[in-house]
Amino acid sequence: MAEGMRERKKRRTREALIAAAVELFRRQGYEVTTVAQIAAAADVSTRTFFLHFPTKEDVVLADADTRVELAVRIIEERGADESLPDVLATAVQRMISEVAGSDLATGMADVRVQLMLTVPELQARMMRRLLDAQRRIVDALCRSYPEEDDVVLVGALVGAMAGAVTSAATYALRRGDAPEEVTAAMRAAAGRVALSSSR
């Protein structure tokens, strides 16, 4: 369905806020950057900021929930002959494509890694988000594969996939890799886990 004018304007405003936040976080640091400064840099009001993001932290974690919802939808719509490791790999590869098209392109992924290493409150929130995302994906897999009655093994597979992809992205970004190299590292890590789990 074609994107309407209102949705397009909303998306552009959201993108402008993220871009402004990235620039300010890089230039002056996360802690001292205010919501008002981000809004001003994006040429919108603070009220408009809060229509898009509940808090400053939520700018850093933008679109995380949307990606999890994408993964859950892919799992729920799986083909009858797709194995659990295969459908998980498909879901993760689609999530990587989403990250490549947004976080890596805008520079938010690089900023997020730096903040994760230096801002304790963001470390805690990112960990909670990661654990919640894994739980939602495990629940979706267990619903779609009721014959897989060991939730611990399903959880271990999802955790291995999430850990591999997250670590690959983190170390590639810290090394200074270009966005396409970070994407390749994430895909390779996901592929390695999928291959080992299919044996």
C-alpha cells in the first residue's frame, strides 16, 4: 500500500529527530544532550518530539520493537516444511536487512555501541530490551512449533543467534568497519549459528 502524505511527513520528522540526536550525541555526549536540543536541531517542537519518542533513551532504541514484530510475523507465517532453525535464520536475516537500512545508514548503530559501553542506564535498558526481544521470539517459535517441547533448547538457540549477531555488529563497529562490512559480519554470524544448529 502506498505511503500517504501524512505518513510520509511523520516518517521524515522521525528520521530528522534521529539524525539530530546522532549528531548531538556524537558532538557533545549523551548525558548533556536534552530533548529540547534534539527537537530544535530537527526544527520541531519538544511536543512533536514526544509524539515520536517517549524519552531521550527511546531515540537510541528506535525501531527495535518494530524489528521484533517483523521476526514474530515471519515465524507465525512460516511454511509447513520450514524447520525451526531455518525460520529463525530467515527472521534474523530480515531483521539484519532492517538494521542495515536504518541504524547503520544513519549512524545510530555506531552511536548505540558507544553509549552501551559508557552509559550505565542505557546498558541496563538495552539488556532488558534484548532479553524481552528474545523472550518474544522464543514464545513465537514455541507457538509455531508445538512439537518442540523443550523451551530451554529453543531459548538457547535464540540466545546463541542474538549473541552472535549482536557481538559481530559491536566488534565490527568498534573496529571502524563500513556499514556494508558490519552487515556482512552480522549475516555471517547468523549463518554460522544457523549452520551449526541444523547439524
